Amino acid sequence: MVTVVYSLLVALHVVSLVFCAGPILALALVPGGLTPSAAQRLTRVAGFGLLGILLTGGAAVAMTGPAFIHTWWLRLSVLLFLVIGALTGRLRRLTRDPGSASGVRPLAWAITFALALVVYLMEGKPF
Ligand code: HEM
């Protein structure tokens, strides 16, 4: 039963990642053709995805107890998660300001890169 709940949590964790990374990648790929309301909607969905990642990741850590809590891959991932959260907040502000549209794509690429780094850390657990 515990393993079923745990695998469900990790699955939800990855689904949350899809809801975060998908909209961010869309913002990175579309060259300035999005309306402000579409761009704002994408960043809002990405924010919900991030919240889902945090809640499910936190619950998974709580369930595994000491197994992962002292590992450096997890510590570094949590740090990167905070950076990603701050950058997504900045992205949200940029999509609200029509004069800053040119900054959206580079920032969305930076967030995508940071997300990919965390995926590597969480999958590979290198240290
Ligand atoms: C942007 C941030 C994050 C990304 C992209 C991410 C991504 C992932 C991925 C791809 C997996 C592997 C799922 C699998 O194949 O088993 C995973 C597992 C996991 N993540 Fe995250 N995660 C993030 C943030 C967090 C945070 C903030 C926490 C904790 C507070 C966390 C805790 C965990 C735990 C405990 C596992 C399960 C490890 C295992 O059982 O092997 N994650 N994450």
C-alpha cells in the first residue's frame, strides 16, 4: 500500500513537472507571437505546476524519511527549485509588461535549462 501511494506521488510529481515545463518551453519557442493574455496564462499554469512539484516532492521526502534528506542531489535540487521559482516570478512580471516582451524568451530558456538540470539530478542521483 505504501509503495502504491509513493509511486502515485512520484507520478504526480512528474505530471506537475509537465505542467510547469510545458508552458515555459512554449514561451521559449514561440518567437514573440503570443498575445499578452496567452503569455500570462502560460506563466500562471507554470506557477501551479511548480507548486505541484513542491507539494508532491515534499510529500515524497516526508515518506522516505532519512533515505534522501541528506543527499547532495536533493539539496542542490531544492536550491535550484528556489532559483526556478524566483525566475518564474520574474517571467510572470515580464509577461505583464508589454515593453519587456524581448526578455521573455531568454528567461524561459534559462528556466528550461535549470529544470533539465534538476531532472538529471533527480533521475541520476549522482552524489
Ligand atoms: C523543478 C524542480 C524539480 C524537478 C524538475 C523534479 C523532477 C523529478 C523527477 C524527473 C523525478 C524522477 C521520478 C522517477 O523517475 O522516479 C523526481 C523524483 C523525486 N523528487 Fe523531484 N523534482 C523537482 C523538485 C523537487 C523538490 C523541490 C523535491 C523535494 C522537496 C523533490 C523530491 C523528489 C523525490 C523525493 C523524488 C523521488 C526519488 C526516488 O524515489 O527515486 N523534487 N523529481
